[in-house]
Amino acid sequence: MIKLLEKYSWISWVFVIIIAIAIFYISSLIFESSVGGKFGWKTIAYHFLAFFSLAFFLLPALVQGNKKPFIFWGIVIAVLYGISDEIHQLFVPSRHFAISDIMVNSCGILFSSLIYTISLKLRGKANKSLFMDNCRFCQIAQKKVQDYVIWEDKNFIAFLDVNPVKSGHCMLIPKRHTDYFFDLDDELYLGLFKTAKKLSEPIRKVIGAKRIGITVVGFDVPHAHLHLIPLQGSNELFDPKKFRKAKPDELRYIQEKLKDVLDSV
Ligand SMILES: [Zn+2]
């Protein structure tokens, strides 16, 4: 939820304004008897919850997950609003300025900022386990480096290879760091190929290729990736001149060895 409030910060600002206006309006109400203004548990609950809510929406709107110094300024703004709310009550008949209210307001604000700080810390930890330092593809997935991204969703991202074998050569990667392709969990593995199928036709049409070839190598960058390569003919990825005719004995020997192991799979 906090992430959504950061992403759509205008919603957070709308809530901040509504809560601020509500606080101002309630502080403008005149008590019918002097009992109403006493410092009871209802007053404590009201002040705590009102300023907790104000900070709950103000902090994501200001900080948006990455401008951490703004947490301090968010707290300052909320506390100042709490003080101005008490000053305002000096001018309302039957109300008065109360330091105790400011203390409770500040407790609500600090509790809200504590929750927000914990959420940022947990998110940081989750991201650390998803990504790896010094991995170029993790940096692309996190948008830490400029690259030629052509498509992305929650789990995968596709971008142009800066050293293309052919024009339009793309990379498709899972955002989560995994080095060896066959270490991907089944869900990501299948998702990667499904995504490759989805992207291949639009890429083929735009580049004007006959087919889209796929290869997996994985020694260049230690982050599982699929090459999507627009092809015009059959010899572009594999050079037939490099192929050699295998001897039947050699083929039979490897066949037996592999069959023995694969029988139990
Ligand atoms: Zn990585």
C-alpha cells in the first residue's frame, strides 16, 4: 500500500490536504461546555490518530521511496502543522493552547514515520536479495544505468544488445538475479519463454526479419539471459563450415553414456 502511495503521489497529497482541512475544521468547532476541551483519552486518541494519518500520507508523497532526507522534513512539516493547530485554537472560544496536545500529535507523527522507515528498510533488504551488486543486468533491471529498454513487466525486461550480432538483437532477462540459466525456478523459466514468444512477432515485423532465433550462452554476463536475434537465413547463428561429421563410434559412445544418466530422469 505504501508503495502505491509513493507511485501515485497525487493521491497521497489529496489525502494530506483532506486530513489537514479536517483537522482545521475540527479545531474551529466551539465546545458547548468546558468539559469537551479536557485532556481525556478521547482527546489523546483523536490527536494521535489525526496526526498519524497526516504523516502516513505526507511521508510517502514527499519521500517516494528514494529521497530519504525528506523523512526529516516530512516530520518537521507535520509537527509544525500540529503547533499551528494549537495556536489556531487560541482564537477559538472555549478552546486553548495545549502543550500536551502537541506532544500527542508528535507521538502520532513519529509512530507513522517509524512504520514508514521500517517499510523502506524491509524493501531495501528484499531488493538486495533480488539483485546483485556489480551485475550490469541487475543495474538495468533497477534502472540504475541508461540502456535501450524496449519492454518490461513485473518479472522480465527486454533491451537492445549494445554489441548486436544482427540489427535488432535483443536481450530478455528475468529481473531477479540468477546466474546460470537452468538454475531459474520453473515459474520464471517458463515465464521467460512465454515472454519471448510474445515479443518475437512484434520484433520480427519491425526489424523485417524472416524469423527470430533464440540462444542462451551465459558466459558474458553472469545473469540468466535469452538472446532474441532477428534472422534472414539459416546460417547466421551457426556456421556450417565449423561443423564436422562425427564418427559412428563416438556418437554411440556418447549416446550410451547419456542414456544411462537420462534413463532415471
Ligand atoms: Zn544480475
